[in-house]
Amino acid sequence: MLDLFNPEPDTSRNLLPYDGTVNYYGHIMLLAQANHYRDALLNTIEWRNDEAVIFGKLIITKRKVAWYGDRPFEYTYSNTTKHALPWTPELIELKRLAEEVTRETYNSCLLNLYHDGNEGMAWHSDAEKDLKKNGAIASLSFGAERKFAFKHKADKSVVDVFLEHGSLLVMKGTTQTHWLHRLPPTKKVSTPRVNLTFRTIDE
């Protein structure tokens, strides 16, 4: 499945210096496959503008999201609750691929659609009570290459990585406890990015 024309990153290397584990696998599929999944996800996912309740006010983002899973799991973040939709064929294929590569299992997926570089995500951690504590989160990226950043909650040290089209990054262990992450906006990107984060909801 790997693109032999690009050097493979050291997947055993932890991008974080301490207090968590983040492994970047780089491309896990050929360019034609990545293009296929990008186009399928853009056209078949039930995208909705994301909503958040901040200081009692409903905020609707330009960024779009979708939530899928084994069952109609409830997932609550930013004071709003979503119910998981049934898997699409492409999501089942990508879930199996993520599980095979990471040797983990997942029962749900939160998808984000960023239309261009003006859309991003502020500093946050995925530590909602619905999620399995210290469970692995597998992040698949399609479309525009974007910088992804981590910031330690205590000493504020920062680690950056560029997430490529058709690539996989995994966050696990105590990463969500000790680190924030974000997708910073950029004027350099004018094309969309689709991100899938496969996770485990505690049943």
C-alpha cells in the first residue's frame, strides 16, 4: 500500500518529546487511491456545518463535520451532541486500513471538511468523557497538505508536522491529557482538506 517513490517516515519515532505518543506514518496509499477516497468522501458524506455553544451563544462554523459509527453513538463536544450515522462503504474500507496499519480497533469516526486554508481548528484536546481514556485516535488526511501542531499544556512547548494527502497520524497514550493540538489557518492553501479521526467510544 505504500508509495515506494517517497521515503517512508520512521513510524516508530514519537513526535512528542514526553507525556504522550504521536506516530506519523506518512502516505499509506498510492496517489490514485488517495484521490479516489478524497473525491468519494467529498461527495458521499453527509456534511453539516459544525455547531458549538460558547458562553451560551450558538456558533456555526464554515468548516463542516460528520459523525459515523458502529451504532448511533452519542458524541458531545463544545456543548453540542451528535448521533453517529451508519458507515459508508468507503469509511468501512478506511477503518479497516487504519486498524491494520495501527494494530488498534475503532468504532467511530469524526470527519472534518476544511474548504480552504482560511478554515482551521483552535487549540483543543480530544478528551471528552465519551471517548476511551488514553485510546488511540487515527487521523487520515486527504486533499490539501496542512500543518498540524501540538502544544504542551504545562510548558507550552510546540511540535509541528505537515499532514500529506493520503497520510496517517496516530495519537495515543496520555497525549490528550498533556497536549493540545490545532490546525492553524493559512493563506497558502486554496483547496479543500478532508480529515478522518477514527476513535473508540466507551460503550
